[in-house]
Amino acid sequence: MILFSSLVALSLTLSPADTATYPTVITLRQAMEIALSENVSVKVADLEIERSEYAKRGTYASLFPQVDGSAAYQRTIKKQVMYMDFDMGSMFGGGDDTELPEGIEPTASSGGNSGGIEVGRWNTWSAGINASMPLVNAQLWKSLAVSGQDVELAVEKARASRLEMITQVKSAFYGVLLAKEVYSVYEGVYDNAVRNFEQVRMKYNAQKASELDFVRAKTAVTSAIPDLYDADNAIALALWRLKAVMGVDLDMNLDVSGSLQDYSQQMFYDIHRHDGAPLDRNATMRQIAIQAEELANAVKMQQYASLPTLSLGFAYSLNAMTNDFKFSEYRWSPYSYVGLSLAIPIFAGGRRSYAIKQAKVQSRELELQRQDTERQLKISIRQQLNTMETAMNSLSAAKESVETAAKAYDIASKSYDVGRSTLTDLNAAQLALTQAQLSVSQAIYSFVTAQAQLEQILGIEEEEQ
């Protein structure tokens, strides 16, 4: 009896309502709103859109002039030697002793200026600006379209992440409600077992019940306690899963509002309206369509690589050559030009042709992938619809079963009180009632989770639901 009393006292601490602090209670709508702002996958998807936008702007920047500045200093270690086939002295109006202009020195090995002469100065300074701009470049123009589709693809991937996140939040939220329903059922089983045990114990003490009935009643109570532990643990695990999907702290004291019964009303509508529903809003199919457009543009872009390109160029530079570091006395010589540059591709070893063939093969691969994905999605739609239809039929039967099982348990309980039935009959009635109650909760849970999956496949936005 001491062991039994301790087990009863311990089980009373399992109630979720018995907490030191009040939890934060949220609705399904609030859970989805929190997940949209805190979920890691959604944040990553938003950042991917931002990254694609920057990449697109970077591609458009190729249309503008590209301006670069440059500066250089060069120290001559050994000057170049220049040779000419005439007399250098007579060239400058004198003989062998004619003084050569500044910067032109006879080589040491020539024995005078009749040999080679060293040219240039020891220090060379230069600075300038170069600018270029494409005027005609078909391949570049087509790449701009591909960049725009990259942004579109990132947006669609972000939409897919949101749809998937909403489905996960719904499934986790419904999982918490199911766990609480299961706990409630097992709590009722435990209460009935305790009540029956008290009746049997009084009869046993009055020698109106056998020891076998007393032991069975006690066993029923002790057997109900582990189920309560499991149900309570299931609630905690379901809440952790919900918090993980939402992206909040796992230690946050959180609870959900409502019950699965609140969602039973939405089970009664024509689910066959989704038969043959188009997949044009499905996130995966949309991504494949965008990728197909990208590959088509990629083929054209590779074809345009064989076309001539025309560019505009401009350069301006300043140069100074000295033998010292007296910057104030430097003479800077400007040099500038502007011109057009025409590039005509002639031969590249077949590289462009192979690139075109590669892009076409990728297009065929994507088309096969699209066909297979479409088949799989249609199978998944049919599967979810069958699950929903089965849950609808099961709910009606389960509700009738609960009414019948509850009535049977009440009759068995009263019959046992007057000695017209055995404890075995009462336990059997309790088991039937428990199974019927769990069947109701399971039917509703199966329907709402299948409905969430169906809405994700069809690409139905939350505001449309």
C-alpha cells in the first residue's frame, strides 16, 4: 500500500497546468507569424534574394564605362644600348669630341660615340586613367536577362521556404494539440482507475470483493501511471519541436491554445474539388520553369559568343623620365587617345560549340526532371486527398464509437456497483472507450496534417486559406 500511495502522489504532479510560472499561450496564427520572422530558413531565403539583387546590379554595371587609374615607378638598372650605321658626331655637327645631348651617353666599350649609345634615364614615372565601355555586345545583353531570372528564382525559393515552414509549423502545432488530447484521455483513464480502485477497496475491506478484483483494480491504477508519463513527455517533445520550427529559444515557457476539436468543422467540405488541380502554383514546378528559361537564355548566350563585339576605349597618361629625384623640376609629358575596338571571334577550338551542346543537354535533363516531378506531385496530391477522405469517414465512425463506448462503460460501471458484472467487464469497457477517444483525435490530426501538406503542394498562400 505504501508503494501504491507513492505512485498515486507522483502521478498527480504530471498535470501540465501545475507550473510555477504561467506559460505564454499562442494561437496557430501567432505561431506562423513568429516563424516568418524568426525561422532560420526564411531568413536565409531572404538574404539569398538580397544577394541575387546585388548580383543583378553587378551585371548591369558592365554596361557602364569601366574607369581605372594607374601609377608606376621604374628604376633602370642597366640602360638599353642603341646602335646606328652612321657617325653620331657628324650627326650632331662635330667630330669625335662632340658633346652628345643630355640623356645620350656613349657606351664604355665603344671607345667614343662611334659605337652604341645608352638611351633613357634612370628614373621613369607614369600615371594615368584608362576607360572602356561596351557598345555592341550581344552576349553581355543576354547575360542581363539571366541575372534577372536569378533574382526571380531566388524569390520563388524564398516562397517555397515560407510554404514549407508554414506546413512544418502547422504539423508541429497540431502535434502539440494531439499530445494534449492523448494526455487528457489517459488522465481520464487514470481517474477512472483510481475511482474503481477505491470502490473495490471498500468492497474488499467489507469482504464483498475478492482479492483478485482488488489486485486487478490496483494493477489498473499502476498501469495507467506510465501512460501518463509517456503522454506528458510527448507534450514536452511536441512543444520543443514547435519551438525549434518557430526559431525561438527551446527553454521558452510556451503553450498553445485550442484543441483538435476546434478544427473538426473544417473537415466537412468537398475535397474532390482538388482532383486534377493545376500545379502552376507549386513552388518546385515554378522553379523548374524559371530554370528552363535560364537554360534557354544560356544557349542563346553561348551562341552570341560567336558574334563580333565593339568597345569604346579612352586613355590619358603623364610620363616623366629623370636621373634625379627633384620632383619640382620634372617635365611631365602627356599622352592620350580615344578609339574603337572591334573583336571578331574566328576560332576557339570548338569551345563555343561544345558549350552550346552542353546547355542543350542540360535543357533536356531539366525537361525529364520536370516530367518526373509532375508525376510525383500528382501522386502526392492523390495520397493527401485519400488521407483526408479516410480521416473524414473515420471521424464519423469514431464519434459514434465514443458515444457507444461511453454508454457501455457507464452501464458496466453501474452493473459492477450492484454486482451484476465483473471488474474484467469494466476494464474492457474502459479500454474500448479509450481507443474510441484516441481514434477521434487521430482522425482529426490526420486530416489537418494532410490538408497542410496538400496546401503546400498546391502552393496556396496562407492569406488565401
